[in-house]
Amino acid sequence: MYPNQHLILGILFSFILFVNFPQIGFIGFSFIFLSSFLIDVDHYMLYVYKKHNLSLRNAYKWFVEHMKRRLALPKPNRSDYKYEILIFHGIEFWIILFLLTYTHFYFWYVFIGVMFHMLLDGIALVYWGFPLYTKLSITYLWLRDRNKPSF
């Protein structure tokens, strides 16, 4: 899913929660909204690591082109190549984040925003015909793809 879609749906989701649960306040609204799309910073971090380029615009273009190329593959062949490891898009990060909810209730808001983001990513994966495991566990993804060629 593209950042603008996460941004729009994230603010809508946060607003709906705020209207239905006003006790979350502006801080809760803000944390849920920001975490619902800022989780994608790992895409940018991956681009900077691979390309040694800090341009946000180039990172966006690179991922769009990358997605187009992968979508051009027949569905059965999309798993023939390595998928990108995105450190905030796996259960390992979610567990750490969940454990942090016991330290301060603000982490609950971040956790809710991240889970909403992942729900949207899951819907997009199913829609585009990609396997769900690509966004469920970075450990599993790494183990599964370690001997595959890069895309």
C-alpha cells in the first residue's frame, strides 16, 4: 500500500477512534495516526542501506518501480526471489512493542496504529496476490529466502 493511502486511512481510523473514545485525547489520536503510517520508515531505511542515497523522492520511486516489476511476474513466480526484510513489519517488532505497552500506556496507541497499518498491508497483500508471510515474521522471511536470488 502506498504512503498516501496509509496517511488518509490512518487519519480516518484515528478520527473514528477519537470520536468513539474521546478519552484517548489528542495525544492518543496523534500517536495512533503517526504510527499508522510512520512504520513505513523501514522502507526508507532499507533504500538508504541498499542504495546509499538519502533522497526520500528516489526511495519512493525505487519502491514503486520495484513493486511494478514484481507485479509483472506471474503470481506463482513472485516467491522465486527474495522479499525485502522490513524490520517494523514483523511479529518480532510487534512483540517488543506489545511488551512496551506494560511500561507506558502511550505505547498502546502506537501498537494500535501499527496493527491498523499491518491490517491494511495484509489486505493489500491479498489483493495483489502476494504471500502473507512476507509481512508476518522477518525471521521466517529471512530463513525462507536466504538461498533465493535477489529481486
